[in-house]
Amino acid sequence: MPLQLFQGLSAFPLTPVNADGQIDLDRLGQMLERLVKAGVDSIGLLGSTGTYAYLSHAERSQVLATAVETVGGRVPLIVGVGALRTDWAQQFARDAEKAGADGLLLAPVSYAPLTEAEVALHFEAVAGATALPLCIYNNPGTTHFAFTEALLARISALKNVAAVKMPAPADGDFKAELSRLQSACVPDFAIGYSGDWHAAPALLAGAKAWYSVVAGLLPVPALQLTRAAQSGDTAATAVRDAAFEPLWALFRQYSSLRVMYAIAEELGLPAGLPPAPLKPIPSEAREAVAQALEGLRKI
């Protein structure tokens, strides 16, 4: 399972809420069903797009139970288990395994800055809490911790650690970074990338997976981009990526999470408001979102 689990397009849905701020489980089920029917390679539940860091243990449990029931094993389910404390993350991992998840995604969430030794111990403890394969979530933009290649190599050798979700390299050279990481890490360690506007070059360079925000609501065009890049069709990939560029620009300006709430509204799948203190994108930007979606429909 690990090799297939952490390959291809992994779609990360929002965690919708109703007008009272409660998790809208019916809407979540609708969103998940759309991903299953589109044929995504996996679903990334309770990732950053799913606002896991803003949810209580009970809310996470509700989301997890609904997802497992809705998906019903038709698509692999990767569940985010990041938490401030190691014992909390271990419990989230156990909950995910018991509920029927296929894999785990772990970010080194912190308040006090973490050292490399602390992160290594954290991953060892969480990876050892279950038999599920685990993906390292390297997201310095939210955790304020950046994995060195040496630390990734060390953690890749841990039992059950199977993959990493990387940010784009600072120099934009995906091929060189992939070569270095593949040489440093254990064999068959699956290296994938997030940051949707970097998906095309990452996949063309040989990345195993695209961990995608936009695929959580727009799985069909995201799959078209993924399959074009996986096949090495640079021309078709460029066309698909160019069609997404208006959305990529909005993602860069307002953050992908905030824009996703606006996309959900435009699609008739309202997800409520982002968790406070986050705010929706400005009303004047909503027209740009609508235009961006219209452009995708034309390809």
C-alpha cells in the first residue's frame, strides 16, 4: 500500500461548517463523494486545507468517522495527525488507524521552536504508535520548522515512514532536489510536493505525488494536469497549468485556504467561514475567482 498510497494526485478537502460554526458533516460527505467519483489517487483528510490545527479532538473524530463511512475504502485515505504534543499526535494516529484510515500525515506542529533532535524523537514516537505508513509533512510556512536533507534521511529510515510532502525548493530546481533526496533517503521513499502552482514542474521532474489544495474542490482539472505531467507531455501540462494560473495568482495573493472557501461558494458547495481569526477574501476578489473558474471550464 505505501508505494501506491503516496503517489499521484492527493486531494485535500475543506472541513465545512454551518452557520453556527459546527462541522457540516453532510456537506463534507458531498465534497468527499465528488473526489471519489472523479478518481483522485488519494484523499488528504485533516490537512492544512482541512483546518486540522483549528479543530478539537471531538471535531477531528467527527470528520474522520464521516470520511471513512463516505469513502468506504474506494479511495485511499491519508489523515493528518499533527498536534502540539507528541502524546496527542500518537492518539490521533491511533484513532485514524482504528477508524480505518490508510495512512498518516504528520507535521511538526509547535509553539516553542523545535530542535532537530526533538523533531526526530517526535516522528519516531508517532510513527511507532500504529502500523500505518506515515508521510512527513515539511511545511515551514505554517510550522516554522524546515527539515534539512540530513534530517529527512534520518527519519526516512524509521519504521512505517514512507514518504514526504515537500515545499518547492528555493531555487526552483526540482530535479536536482529530487536527485539529492533520493540518494540520501532510503530506497522507495516517496517524494511529493505541495504548493499548487509548483505542481507542474514538480511532477515533470519526477515527483511521486502532488498534494493538492485545489483538487479538494476541482478534482477533474487537477487530475488532467497530473496525468499530463505524469505521462511527460510537457505541452499538455503547460496548457493545463496556464488554465490554472489565474487561480494560482489568487492563491499566492490571498492564500490557497482562503480562496478555497470562495471557490466552494462559487461551486454551490458553501463551506461556511474560515475559522476565526481567519477572514474570507475581500468581496472585490470574488469576481476574479468566478472568472478563474470560468477559464478552467473552457479547457
